[in-house]
Amino acid sequence: GINHELNNPLSATRAYADNAQRFMELGRHQQVSANLSEISQLTERMATITHQLKIFSRKSHGSFTACRIESALQSALLLMHPQLTRHHIQLHTTYDPHAIYVWADLVWLEQIIVNLLSNAIDATDGQKKREIHIRTYQQDSLTAIEVRDNGHGIAETDIAHIFEAFFTTKSLGNGLGLGLSISYRLA
């Protein structure tokens, strides 16, 4: 699965690069620009895959500090902005003024949020109006971050497996099944 996840975009990158070179020789600069844009998106996808594998294999103990939740959310949203825009996601945020800080590793917290947003984007595929809701709130002495989407939900038979490494309901080439496993471990 990992081989497939990396080889497909790598092969496509090679084809786009070869075509861009031919278009450049023909003076077709608009096609060169389009191919370079495709190459950029493909390398972004490969970087995401290798980043997930790196996080999954790393055994860090984290660096815990008082983290401002809204800052972590804003950083994650900044990272996900291109995908949220590309998929026309309508984002709704509700921040509880009492849920301000948590004791966490800021990078881990951001990674968890990015993984949840990425899954929410995938879950809304096929919806006429794609929506993601992010909410922070206090519950007793705990602070919660909730990420909800208007997708079809998780099949009852899959719920027991969603935190297992490499478990995915996506077709081959559309995800490694590490996002929730990584998020669970980091949390």
C-alpha cells in the first residue's frame, strides 16, 4: 500500500516533468505552468505521506507546555487552508472563551487537529454542501476540541478498527490509514 501510495504520484510527476520539458521546447508556456502546478500538488501529497510515516515511526516523549488551543487550531487551519479551499469546505468554528489552554505538546496537538480535518474533508466527499464544524468547550475539569463533518459517518463494523495502524476504508492510493492511529497515539 505504501509503495502504491508513493509510486503513483512519483510516476505522474515524472510524466508531467517530461511533458513540461516538451511544452517548453514548443514555447507552450501555459501548459508548462499547468504541469508545474500538478507536480507541486503531487509532491505535496508525497510529502504528506512520508510525514505521516515519520510521525508513526517516531517514539518521541513530547514537550508539554501550556498551549493556547486557538493558536493550535489556527496553525492547523493554516496548514489545511489549501485543501479546505480546493474542496469548497464551509468551515464553522465556535471557541469557548473558558477553554483557552491545555497541557500538551503543541506540535502533537496541531498534528491531531490536521489529521482530524483531513479525515473530515475526505468524509464530506460527495456531499452537495461540504461542512466542517470545530468547537472547543469545557466539560468538568477537561477541555475538549470537537471536529464534526456532514459526511455519511463511519460504518458500525469499522468503528472498532478506526485507530488501528493501516486500517482504512479508502481505496488503494487514497490513504495509508495512519491518521487516526497517529492521532490516538499522540493524544
